[in-house]
Amino acid sequence: MVESIKLLDVLEANLDEIAAHWAADVKKNKRTAHYRDLPDEKLLVQAVKFYSQLRNLLIAPNRLEKAQEFFMHYARTCYENGIPLHESIYALNMMRRHMWLYAEFQAIFINALEHNQAIDSVMRIMLLIDHAVFEITEYYQDRLRLENCSAI
């Protein structure tokens, strides 16, 4: 069951460290140039919020509604910070990648069962990110339509 997946346990126990690694990387990655000038505090809040909500986004009975609400907020925050759509999605993918790299670097998946659980959780997270990409893209498109209508 997802509630006891070791990847999520490790993630929740190391939120600040993983978020700090992500924030440092997103600021220096050539594909996320608009993040360079954002204060570290803003980035850390964004990453910690994602990581701390992940279990709930994966197991809540109304997880689709929760995910939509969460990623609409993510999209709004990115948009208001002047982050282009492609960079906001790439940064989210970097968050996903950072949690997996941290767990793998710590060599926590020792036995086959834990490894299979990790693969299962990664697959669930990938599906969640797919949903997020849809929500974020839809938010950006709606904002651009509104801006174009008000410019006329």
C-alpha cells in the first residue's frame, strides 16, 4: 500500500534537504533560467509544499480533486512569478527526479520488495505528474486567453 511506501517515508523525513537540493539545481539549470532570480525562500516553500503533500495527493479518496487544487495553485504561483509554462513543468519534473535521486543515493532500497514498492510509487508519482502537466497547461492557457481578451 502507498501509505507505507519507503520512498514517501524517506521523502517526508528529509523534506528540507531534498527541497534545498532542488532549489539549488533549478536556479542553475539552463532549462529553468527564470528561476535564477527568485529568492531561495520562495523556491523552498514551493518544493516543501509539493513534497509534504505528495502522500495525500496519492492516497486521498478525492485525490483527483486534491491534485487539481494543488497544481492549480502551483501553476498560479509560477505564472505570477513570471515563470514560462515550459519551465514550470520542467521544474516540477526536477522535483520528482530529486526525490528519487535522493532515495537512490541513500541506497535505501535494499531488498526486492522495497525495490518493487519504490517502482510502484514512482509509477504513481509519474501519473500524478502527468495530471499536473495537464492542469498547469490548462491554467496557463486560461490566463493567456484572459489577458488577450482584456487587451482587445
